[in-house]
Amino acid sequence: MSELTKTVDALDTDNMDSRWLSEDTTEAEKENTRRVLKNSTIQFRLLKKILESEFKSKQIQPTDFDNPNFDQKRIYLEGYLRALQVIYKILP
């Protein structure tokens, strides 16, 4: 199962990407950010579903091999899919 097809039932704010807390200087600010993120479960779940759908829809098709610019298209697509994966991983 790829990382983009895993579903998350609840946010694990203890193991989230540390960049979410990079602007917070005190423990109270960090706890407030964790609380806000934990209360945003629905939005993050919906965003993850959108990213999963986008990832699945952008796969290379057998008909793409006939395109004379296939190499360029593939390089672009690989970068685009990698960006989707990075965004997906950052989400709590």
C-alpha cells in the first residue's frame, strides 16, 4: 500500500512533521498549534483524499508512449507526483 492510499482515522499530533511547530517558541504555543491541528481532522482527511485522487489520475497511460515528447512528459509527471507525496507526508 503506497503512502498516498493510507487513510488516517485520527491525527497523531505527537508524531507530526516538526515544521508545523517551527514558528512556535513556547510550549504553550506548541500545545495550542497541536490542539488546532487536532481539531482540523476533517479538513486534513478531505485534503488527503483529494491528493490521493490527484495522484491516481496522473499515472502514465500506455497511450502516452506514442507521444514524441514522452520523456519530457514523464520527467514532469514524476516531479509532480513527488510533490504530491511530499505534501501528503507533511500533513498531520
